[in-house]
Amino acid sequence: MGGFFPHALPMALNPNDIQRIAHLARLELQPAESDRMLGRINGFFSLVERMQGVDTTGIEPLAHPVAAFQDVSLRLREDVASEPDQRAANQRSAPAVEAGLFLVPKVIE
């Protein structure tokens, strides 16, 4: 059987997990918000578990969802400059420039 994690155990969070996640994210959740968040996250995990149960053996991934029923070609525009080169004008106020590049102080040793 296919799937991303064929041996994964069912996952569900409990209210303590939600409190811990909220603390790590520096969020202050009211009890009603925690309950709602618990339901939404566990609903997401339930959907992932159902998706993992689908046998995808022999199914090629799609580059685009429409490719399942029609040929798809990317509509790319010509790669041409659409604005005039104003590098010199833009760099005039820079404290340091060399060979067309902005020079900045070293911040990582």
C-alpha cells in the first residue's frame, strides 16, 4: 500500500498539547479558543490519516492538478527587461558601492 508514512500511528492532540504549543508560540488562548483549536488540529490529523490510507501504488505525481484531464503547458512571458537600468541612480545614496554591488559591514564571523 502507498502513502507517505505507511507505518505511522494515529496521531491526536490533547488539551495539554494545545497549551504547550500556545506557550511555545507565545499565544494566550482562552478555553473556548483552545477547544476550537484542538478540534481543528485533530480534524487535520484525521484527514491526513485518511489520505495515508489511500493506495497510490503505480500512480504518477502530477505537475499540475489539471494535467489529470488535459495537457498543460506553462504560459511564460518573454524574459525581457521591462524597466530601464537605474542601478547608478539607485546606488548614489549608498554609503559604499563596488563594481555595481552594495557593500555592507560583515555581520557573521
